[in-house]
Amino acid sequence: MGGAKIKVIIKTAESEVEFEGEYQDVWISINKYLSEIYPSLEVVKKLVGAVDVKELAEKLVGKVELKENRINITAAVDAKKKIILCLAGAYVGKILGIFDKDFLTPKEIANYTGLDEKIVRARLSELRRDGLTIRKEDGLYGFTSASLKEIVE
């Protein structure tokens, strides 16, 4: 899907704006545009703990690669950070339309990070306890906005 070009036109009563380019760039531009036009969206995002996708994507550059239906962790970090980076990559990948899902099984996380599954399960329990990941009833894990500060380092 890399390199796919798209064109999106947003019309309002007062104006019309057009975004054209690779789908990831268009998606980020649309989010930025809507945040500028409707500043209340930023307040709502903060209230509900929503993640700024552009900010997160920028923080992942040089640490995570999303390609060929894989998440590759390129940063030399400890197991917990690898897991957080993996879940952040899945989150961004889902929003950008690169991946089908943003919640992963411990086995998938182990596969993407190269960590042993037992280690992944142990670190996921710790991350969940610390509020740095979400666990759904079906056993899938996902990224949380609280994890953003862990990616900065």
C-alpha cells in the first residue's frame, strides 16, 4: 500500500480545501487542518485521553518501521519499551490504514519485537499495572496515551 496517492476534498459552507498526496501525509494533514479549524477538538482529545496521531507518528520515526504488514522495532531499548513501541506502531498503523487492528495478542507482540512470549506476557502485566497498556476482555493489548512519555526517551 506504500506510495498510494489519494485526493480528499473537504467542503464547508465557507470554504473548500483539498489534500492530495500519499495517504499517510493526507491523513496527518487532515487531522492538523481539522484541529486548527475546530480548536475544541484539541480540548476534547485531551479530555478523553485521545492521542495526537501526528505527534505520535513523529515520535516513532527512527524507532519503529511499519511496512509489509509488520512492525519492526529499530530502537535499541529494553523489553518494556519494545512492547510500548510495538503497540504504538499498531495504533498508528491502524489509523493510517496500514494494519487491520490496533490491539495485539502477546504472541503477535513477541513476533514483532523478537522477545520471548513469556517475557512479553510478564512485561505486559507490569505495563498494565502501571497504566501503560490496555487489556481487553479477549486478551488483546493496546496502546494508551499514558505511554506517550515512555516513547520520548
